Amino acid sequence: VGLFIGNSNARLGKMLATALLKRVPVNETGEIVIGIDFAGVMPLEQRCKGMISVIKATRPNVKIVGPLETTAGVTTNYDAWNNIIKAHPHALAFMGPGDQDAVSLARIQQVTGKKLVAGAADLNPIALLGVKNGYLTALASPEHWLKGYLGIWLLAQHAKTGKPLPKGWWNSGSLLVTKANV
């Protein structure tokens, strides 16, 4: 492949963890729980590694739990997160690399009334409402639409002008979505 248009998923995980850890005091002790809705999928694994690296570097007194399998199905993901939260009721934060994790973490808070420091990745419309309504601290967007736009735009320019496509990695960046910019 001569050209790759995409974000750094490790950086995306770091961005999410950094945002959530603003709500966890530096010398705090306890657990931070990470779930993963598609274990073994490399972009999601990279996001988890990014989260873990920031937690280890900035919150040395915290125990990292996971990544725990949360599965991708709507019901199974919700049930998995519900069980995880029950098993770790005093966790300092809950993080996931995928959109279904975000949806479940928001819905659990909505249903139970429990307030969590929680966030995940991708921009599922229900997750965006979770940010707007205060159930999610942040979402980290890999900017999927931008990757597609850039690819099509470059192909169109190539077709129109004959200009060769660039080589290497075009890092399309990431976006942190919070209540301030949702």
C-alpha cells in the first residue's frame, strides 16, 4: 500500500485517557477499568494500549483492570458493562475503545442514576447524547468521515489532473468531544 489515510489509534486512546484522568486526582488510589468490545481487533487494541500508557505514566498509584471483554452486541455489551460496574463499584473511571462501550456506559448511568467518570471512542449518536447529558466525560473520535473525504478528494484530484497520489501515512488526526463542543 503506497498511501494510508488514518489516525493513530494509540494516540486516540492517550487522548481519551488524558481527558478522563482530569477527573481523577493525581495521588488517588483505586481502580480504573478498561473494557474492549472487539478483543483482538488491532485498532481497538492500540487504543487500549494508549489508555494504559497514560494511566501508568500519570496515575502510578492506580490499579488498571482490563482490558475486559465487553463484546460488540448491544445487549451483551450492556450486560457486560453492567456486570463490570457491579464488580468494581468504586472504580475511579471506566474506559472503552469502541462506540458500543460508550453507548452502554451512558445508558447504565441513565438507568441507574449512578455517576461515573466514563468515556470511549467513536461518535455514535447515542454516545453523543451521553456526552451532552453528562453521562460521558469524553469521546475520542478517529474522524472516520475525514479519512473517507481525504481519500476521495485525493482520488478525484488524481483523476482530474493526473497528479500522483502521495506516499506514506497521511495522519488525519483525531478529535476529543466533550460537553463543551458536542
